[in-house]
Amino acid sequence: MLSYVAQRLTLAVCLLLAVSALTFSGMNLLGDPLVNILGPIAADTKNPNSIALIEAAEAEYHLDKSLPERYVRWLGDLVRGDLGVQFSSTGEPPVSNIIKERAPRTAVLLVMAQSLAVLISIPWALLAASRARRPADRISTVTSFLLIALPNFALAVILKYLLAIKLGWFPITYTANDPFLSRIYQTFLPALTIALPAAAVYQRLLRTDLITTLQEDFILMARAKGVSKWKVLLRHALRPSFFSFITVFGINTGALIGGSLVVETIFRIPGLGTTIVEAIIRDDFPVVLAVVMIATSVFVLVNVLVDILYSFLDPRVKR
Amino acid sequence: MSQTQASLRGGPEPLVSVRGLRTLFATERGLVRAVDGVDLNIHKGRSLGIVGESGCGKTVLSRSIMGLLPSTAHREGSVRYEGHELVGKSVGSMRRFWGQEMSMVFQNPMVSLNPVMRIGEQIAEPLRIHLGMSRSDARDTALQLLEEVRIPEPKRRLRQYAHELSGGMRQRVVIAIALSCGPAILFADEPTTALDVTVQSQILDLIAERRQDRNMAVVLVTHDLGVVAGHTNEIAVMYAGKIVERAPTNELFANVKMPYTRSLLRSIPRLDDDPHTRLHAISGRPPDLIDPPSGCRFAPRCAYARERCHVEAPPLQPTENPDHVYACWYPVGSAEFFEREEELVATGVHVRGRQ
Amino acid sequence: MTAARRGLGFGFWLSISWLIVISLAAIFAPWLPLKDPGENYIVAGARPPYGPSSTHWLGTDQDARDVFARTIFGARTSLVIGFGAISFGIILGGTLGVLSGYFRGWTDRIASIVMLILLSFPGLILAILITALLDRGLATIAITLGILGVAPVGRLARASTLVFAERDFVTAARAIGSSNRRIIVRELLPNVVIPMAALSLLGMAIAIVAEGGLAFLGLSVDEGVTWGKLILLGAGTRDLERAPWISFGPISMLFLTVLALNYAGDRLRDYFDVKDITL
Ligand code: SF4
């Protein structure tokens, strides 16, 4: 078991190294890194302020060194939690500070979205599977198909229009200074936007697995024991059907990270999505790099955790 | 019908009495008559074998008596358990009987235990549902049950999963679960088919022992007459959804009437056979239960069939022994039977001297 | 079994018809009797946006431009991006997958590592990274989104190649002494292409949606209109409040197209899976 965990973690670290090396060299090779960091200031070699910034940037990012060396240094800084200095004429705080302030909002959004998706999909799948191929199930299949075909930004616009503007159930704006609970409330609609299509994906998968499981002999055996219909579904059918659900949950997290960045900008939540958009507009590449690295690391780690969790949960997996 | 009734007499009030039971499944191709008018009595503490090829409806019959059917199934007729009419009862009210009054052991213990639930949990479940036991009481009882079905190291097994146990052991666990609430009747559906030959008789002996000391009725469903020979008091032979012969076990083996039963008997391998004796497999397959043949349903495969067999269905009729009934126009021992037998031997289809 | 014999079904052909109609409309947009997508149809005395009417079926946007015409013209860019992306993904991923499935060994190992790394990027992030660094021309966007498809396509191509490489007809071709290239082109490719067609429909849907996502991040094509950019234009709270049609016009077009692509792809996949088993 331990060796399995170690093996998975090693693979994850290797992947992260490869991904970061790729991202870093992409950042540095495509175009002039100085321009990438400083934007238009880099060309402004007359202004003493710019020259100071250019020199500071060259020193901070060791631009005189070779690419591999710079990568190693950057990696070293990254491990120590230093994502680099942000250079802008407005004197924004260092990248790490921005990330520290904004990443939690994205994290809350994602966690809420995934929890909602799971909370919606499980009862939905149980309902559909217990009425397999009957009208209720067919309606649910069509609904999930429609939801999956609806892009998250379109769903965001629709939900915003219906639930926030027309019905007024949810606030439209996110206020970063509000107390935590009201921010949770403000995050609900964006989270729902991400959660609904995800729930549809999970539901489809879980329903299929449940229907297969329900045909197993041990289900008949459970019925023969006198276990009630819902207990058969919950205690006997759900658990063995859960494993591919968990895997897809992990893989889907990646898609949701990308989606959450988009949804964030629509609902104007100042999280990582908004950060990256602003950074791209400003050509603030260290920030872009940082956000990409964070998103990718979370994705890789979630997948490893899911793998490990899987082997813990399924007694049939040989350890 | 009156004859049938007569043959179902006998001693005390039966535990379960089945009359005119039909079980129909609605499928895309049409109505499948898996059980088509069955009469049976099951007595306390006694053991009944239901025998037939696969696809003849014997599994459906046992599940139909118990009411354990999918929602596409429809039951007609009557099943009385200790005076309660079970046909027409809702699944919800049947649940009181399942696991407590009647329980079932399934064919393949590899798939009849939940793979992700500990053994102890699975045995405890009916105890907690039906007997309202506390968690710890249920565990203690589960331990006793595992001892009762003679599983080595029972304590350790409680915490194990099905895949950690051998096939024989799993079937013992299934039996322990079936016995847990002290049922009055145990259905065992091909309980040994999926197991090693060496384990088979142990499992059958185990069931027989528990039957005796719990005074429980056992219905043993199997395709193998050899299995029921030593372990049942009475045998009902099923073909195409109907009972075609029913008799006390000894009587049946001594005095078989129905050609179908006889073919089943001839297909049991015997110890005194020459090593290379060909087994008499019955040629052909059981008929389609959507559109069964008119007349005797065995006629298309019966070597003794005559004109009448294809037109008119033979009713169940008693022999000199009123407990022995059969449905055949030209049974073993009749003049027509011998006449045909001579022809078959003459043409070399049959070898004399094997029955 | 019976479902497969019934053919691809009415829904499949309906989806295909929609895809054909929207593609034709996109291709021939400049010659169709549409309003000019760039023209500002200001009505004297009223401030745009104008609601749907007989002149502007889906209304106009804030600059009094016709939403319907712009949606059809948006289809041009969106469909080209979707088609370009999946073509790129299929050509690169397909080559990678077929080669690695056919030659195994080192080719396979290297290809697998490349795919693994590609799959480690969460969906949109890779696209954000590339589009942030490069100029955002049509080709860049299409290729970027195509890169997202390389790994999934590669995996499928590899898997189907492995299956087919074991089949008799490949062994037979080998025995006759055909060259590797000949075997791949003549025998293998046609069999890998079928499941690939289903995947490409699904992939095109994903690419079209992903473009929308990029548009909302300000990373879609600089020039021209796409569905994503059109939806974004009306997505602000005030615009949604007073002129929901600006967003909802292109949303419905995008939704129907993605729906059709998904449904057709799903049906094709199910249909050929069944046939695959009976092969
Ligand atoms: S009734 Fe006729 S066909 Fe049926 S078993 Fe007897 S002899 Fe054979």
C-alpha cells in the first residue's frame, strides 16, 4: 500500500516537473522574456524609472543566466513559496500575495461546485436507476444530455438572467469585503453554474453503473434477505457502483478548473480566473505562470488523491 | 383435476401449498410463460427437489413461490404460506417474509455476496432488520452462525470480504445468511453447481443437517438428479413450466414413469459405468416458453411420442402409489412404451440394460 | 442488438441536417439575404439595442447591429475554429496513436509520455497559456484548441490500432510481405477512422465550446466575431436586464449546434461499438 502511494506521488511529481518546465520554457522562449514580464515598459529605455524596473526584473528573474538555470532558480523559489515579484508601474504586490488573496475564492467556488454536483447527482442517479427505462428515467436522460451540451458560460448567462435578474433569488455581485457567509451566498449561483453540467455527467455515469450493479446476484440476495428497496439501493448498489464515479470526479476536476475561471469572470468574483484575465491584459506573465502552475498542480494532485482513495475504498484492489 | 387434488393429500396441513401457479414475464417478443400451472405441497422439516434442465422454469418457480420476482413478472394462482395467501401481496408486505420466514441460497456464491461489504455486516443485516438486534448482538449471532456452518476461524471471517474466501466458504456464508433469522423454509437454487466437486456434497450435507435440527423445509432446485437423490424426501420434475412427474424420492428412482424423467436419470454418471460409457444426453433443447408446443410439451424430443401426444396434453395422474403422479400418455411400463423400445433397440438407437 | 439494427435513428439524421444547414449558412453567409453584420441600423429617435422585430429577427445589439446576421457570420469563425481544431487534433493525435500502437516499443513509450503530460494540464489552462503568449489569429486559436484534442484522439487511435493490429487481416498482409507503410495506410487506417469520426464530432463540440470560454477570458480571436464573443457582448448585467436577446440569440445557435454534434457523435459511437463486437 505504502509503495503504491509512493509510486503515485513520484509520478505526480515527475508530471509536475515536466509540466512546469514546459510552461516555463514556453513563457521564456515565446517572445522576449523581459517584454513578457514588464510589458511595454521593457522598450522604454529612456525613462529612468523603467530602467530601474528593467534592472530589477533582470536581477529578480536572472535573465542573464541560461534557460535551464533560470528554471531551476524559479523552481527553487516556487518551492519556498515565492512566485516572483510582479513588475508594474502601479506597484502591485508580489505575485504570491495576489495568489494568496485570490486563490481561496476560486477554491471555495470549486469545492462548492463539486459538492453541489455530488449532492445533486447521487439522488438523481438513484432515482433514475430505480426507474430504469421508465418515463421518469427517460426524462432524466434527456435533461442530462441537454445540460451537458450547454457550455458553462452560456449556462452562467442563462442562470444569471433567470435566477438573479428575473427572480432575484441570488445577488448579482460578489463583494470581496462582505462577511464569509454572505460571500458563500454570493458564490452559490456561480457554483451552481459549474455544478449542473458536472452533476449531469456524474449522474449519467452513476446511473449506468447502478443499473449494471442492480442486475447482480448479490442485489437479489439482499432483496431475499428482506432489505427494503431504498436500503438495497443505498447500502448494496451504491457502494460498488461508486468507483468509476470517483475516477471521473477526479478527471473532471481539471475541466472544472478551466470552467471556474470562465464562470468567475462572468460573475465578477476576484479569484484566479479574474486574476489571469487581468494579468494577460497587462502582459503580466509571472502571474499567468503562477496561476497555470497552481491550476495544474491542483489537478495533478487531485488525480493522485483520487487514485489513492480508490485503492483504499475498494477492498478488491490488490494492494 | 380431482386426481391431482387427491395426490396432493397427505398427512398434516402443508407449510406451503401452491395451486395453479402461473408466472408470466412480459418481454419484447411476447409473454413468456415461465411457470404454467403448478401444484405443490411443501411440508415442515421435509425436503423437496425440483429437477429439470436449465430453462424449464424451475428457478422461476422457486422465486415465484417466494415472490422474489422482477417488476416485469406477473403471478397468477395461489401460494399459501401457513394460511396466508401470498399471491397479490405487495413487495413491501412480502419483505416481512423474506429472510425471516423464507430465505434463499443462490447458485453462484462468487456473485451472490456483496463484494464491498464485510462478511459480518452481511450476516448481521437480516438480524438487525427482522429481529431488531443491536449491533453487538448481531455480531455475536453472526459468529454463532458462522460456527454453525462450520467455517474455520469464524472471528476473522467477520471482518473479511467475499473475495478473500474460497467458493465453498462463500457458499457457507450465504447459507449462514439464509439461516440467520431461523426461516421455516429454505430455497436452495443450484447451491452446488458453481462449486468444486469435493465441496459439493459437504454443502448438501450441511443443508440437510441444518434442516433436521431446525425442522426447516428445504426446496432444492437442481438440474442434476444425482444431487437430489440422497438429499430429498420428494422430487418434482419440471419441464417447460409444468410439473411432469412428482414422487417420493425412492419411489421415483424405483418406478420412473415419464420418459423425460427417465432421460434425466440416464444422464447421471454412475460409478459402475465403464470409463468410456457415453452419457445419454437428451438431444434437443427445451421448448420456447413464449409459444410452447400444444399437446405434451416433451413430444418434439420424446422417442416414445405418438400422434396423440402432439395433440392432447396429458394430465397429471396417479400411479398405484397415490403420492406418485406423472403426466404422460405412454409411460414407462405401458405396452406402447415397450413396443417403441423394441424398435429403438432394434435400430441401435438404444442399448438394452441401461435405465 | 435490436437498437443497432434499427440504424442510426431519426435523431441522428435530424442532428446531421442541422449541422449541414448551419454549415451551409456559414459558408454562404455573404451571399444570403442577411443584414450586414457590420452595419449600424440606427433608428432615428430610439436608442439601441432594439428588440426582435420583423426587420431584426433576433433584435440588435448595443450598436444597432443585427444579432441574427452576426450570429450566422459568427458561425463562420466558430465552425472554422471547431473544424480546424479537431482536424489538427486528429492529424497529430491520430498519427501519434497509430504509430505508437503499431510499432510499440520506444515509439509507444515516448508517445505515451507526451500524452500523459498533455493530459496533466486541466482543459482550458493549456489553451489559456498558449493564447496568452501568442498573437490571437484564427489559426493560433484553432491549433491551440487542437492540441487539447491530441491526447484523447491519440489514446483512442492507439487503442484501436492495438486491437486491429492483432486481427487476421493485418497478419495476413504482413505475411504477404507488404511494407509497413502499406499496411498502415491500406489496412489499418480505414478501421481506425470509423471510431475517430465519432470522436471528431464530439471533439468539434468541445472546441467550439472552448472557444467560447476563451472569448470570455478575452483570449479568443482578435478579429471577427465568434459565438463566444457575441454571447459575451450581451452578458453584462445591464445588457442582460434590458436586452437579453443579444446573448440569447447566439446562445441558442451555439446550444443547438453543440447538441447536434454531441448527439450525432454519441449515436455514431454506440452504433459502431456494437458493430465492432460482431466484427
Ligand atoms: S405423453 Fe407422449 S410425448 Fe409426452 S412424454 Fe409421454 S410419450 Fe412422450
